[in-house]
Amino acid sequence: MTMPTLSAVLLQAAPAGPSPLYTIGMMAALFAIFYFLLIRPQQKKAKEHRDMVHAVQRGDNVVTGGGLVGKVAKVTDTEVMIDLAEGVRVTAVKGTLQDVRSKSAPKPANDTKAKAKKS
């Protein structure tokens, strides 16, 4: 009885790995999961923000990235001038606007003027 060589023993004992088609399929499935759960929603949110900022007009109420709330006094291609209070105007880059509330937005329920009238 002859002894098999070491390479013959290793080749027989080596488990078969997954096929290349299986590996490519798993990578494609993983990419699809990442696309639909992470990439696509982020692109949709960025597009909505870009459209909202592009549509800002004079008279809209806006919220800046720093949390300042005011009314738009002037709009240029890249900047907006915001009235924060009487005689207080600041210029902000359009991209820093977090929220744009239109002129016809409803008043908040906790309006201080309404409380003052009831007293």
C-alpha cells in the first residue's frame, strides 16, 4: 500500500468554497439593501431641501441653521436677508436655511398675543 503525497491529501481535505456567482450575488444584494435603506432616502431628502430653498420668496418665514426665526426681506441667488425683529436684519446663505414656512402658514396654538387678549 502506497502513501498518498501531502498535496493529494490537502486537495482532498480542502472544503469547496462558495461559487463566484454566489459571491457576486451576495454583494449585489448587499448593495441593493444599502441603496434602498440609506442612499436613496438621503438623496430624496437632499432634493426636497434644495427645492425648498430654491423656492424661498420675500415674505416667507424661515428658520436658519442656527435656530433663528425671521421673515425674508430680500432674496438673491445665493443669499437671503432676514428680518429678525424691527430694525434687525441679517444676511444668511440660502443653503443654511433649515425650514421655509410660507406666508399662509397657520399661527401656532400657543401664540402670546392670543393669551394677552384673553387676560
